[in-house]
Amino acid sequence: MFPIHDDTPRLHGRPYVNYSLIVLNVIIFIWEVIRTNFFINELIVNEIFFTYGTVPDHVFQGDFFSLVTSMFLHGGVAHIIGNMVFLHIFGDNIEDRFGHFKYLILYLFWGIAAGIIHSFYAVSVGGGEIPAVGASGAISGVLGAYLLLFPRAKIFTIIMAFFITTVRIPALAYIPLWFILQVVFSILNPEGGVAYLAHIGGFVVGAGVSYLTKSFFPSIFQGQVEPGPNYLKKSKPFSRRLYQDKLYQDNTRHSISQPDIIEGDKYYEILVELKGLRNIQNLRAIFEESTHSLQIFSEGSLKPIVSIPLREEMHISLIQDVSYRNGILRVRMLKT
């Protein structure tokens, strides 16, 4: 299984830090290729890896800088392609949620934590003299964070067996399966050439940081995320029969989930999981002051396809954008 992209939209622009990390990794890999004659010159390969890679014995002698430099080294084409694809797919949304600077700090922290966990394990089994390189530990932290923050996301995945096809796999299934495989491989091949404990450690630390942030420090996120009102109970006419217009008769079996409200300094973002809509064109939203709710319409429809009650303290001056993609309805509104 090889992921190609996810369906989680970004809310705060381009992920410049994630792009920069990918570019930096590629530039350093090109330098490795040139310096080692495509890894043929073993003497120079060992010189680079032992100097800038994480050597567990050296870490416990005070060489902590290598925990950072090792994150930007890779041992081959497949190694860097795999890591950069995962970073590109999952890292942008983590940066979008935490913000540029905090994402960079967390990425480095997860990589360092993964390197330390790997070093403890390697020294304990007598492999403290072997260098470890790669961004896998930090990217494993990104995966752990993604699972906690975007469990409903779908991962578009290429499956190659006796045939080649693409499927959408829920993140709630894809990422735990990846984690289980790391644990299994670490047991079956503990002395292999892959630092599985770095993957496991980075993942656990990334998931733990995201859980603590989501549960106790939500203001750290870029735009405060608060659970929306349970409008399925408040909007009974719509929860019982969401699509009364004939255009939506084939959607009557689908339901809507509780929305998330993302609050920034000058805006609100409403995210609603609303699966199964078809024939949706030119969505528009109207703020109805009498009920203090958003009414969502599509082109040619006289009745709203859904009504979303808002909190009383939310004051709206302008509805800036309405979009529907991969089962997620997104409404961006400016504050008064």
C-alpha cells in the first residue's frame, strides 16, 4: 500500500515549512549522491553517516547535534522518496493546524525524541555503534499527530498485488495498520537495517503531544478549535429529512455530523462532515438572524439542504466562502 494523497483541506494557506523541509531533504540527498558517487564510495558514506548520523554511543557521550542532522540524511533513493511522500501527504495538515513556527519546532522535537528512543534501545541490545539516518522518526511523529487530529480523513492509496488499483482508506485504519507493522517488524527483525524503534517512538510522542494539545491546550492550534452545537437535536426538521427538494431525493439516507468551529482573530470556519451529496453546484450560505443559523442552499433549490445553528456570541459580517469536497462542507465567515 502506497499513499498518494488525502482528502483533508487546508484552512490557512500554503504549508511553507513542510515544503521547505522537503526541499532541504532533497538538496542534502543530492549532495550525498554527488559526494559518495551514488553511495558507491563506502569510505565517504561511512564518514558522512558516522559524522552526521545518530550513533547511539555518541549520543550518550554528548553528541546531541547529530540527532538533528541525521533527520536530513537518507541512505538511498527509495528511502528518501518514501519519506518525502509521507511528509508531503500528512505534514501539510499538521502545519495547517499548528501554524508554521510551532510545526517546525514539533517536527524537530519528534525527530529528536525518536532518535533518543532508538538510541536507548540500540545501546541496550548492543548496537550502539551503528549510525541511524533518515527523517522517518520525525515523520512518524507527524503520522501520530495526524491520527489524533484528523481521524475521519481518507487516504487515497495505491494497492499493488496481482493487480493495481486505488482505494480510499480511513486514516483511522491506515495509520494504525502502519504502526502495527512497525511493531511486528521490530519483533521479527530486531537487528535489521531499519530503526523501527525510532518509528514507534516518534509516532507515540507525536500522538501524545497532539492528544495533550487537543484536550488541554487547544489555543495552541492555529485558530481555536471548539466543538460546535449539536444541531441534530436543535434542527429536527432537517435531521429527520435533510433533503426535501426533489433534487436530493437520492441523498435522504445520509446524515450530518456535529460540526467543528475554528475561530481565528477575524473569522470563523465551520467544518461539517456531510457525506453523500450529489448534484451539488454553486453552494451558497445565508445567515438567518431570526434563528441565528446558517442556511445552506444549492443552485436552483428553494429549500436549504442543511441548517446549522450558531452560538449566540457569534456575530457574522460576511460569508466569504462555501465549498463541499470529499464529504466535508466548509463555510468561512468574517466576524463583525
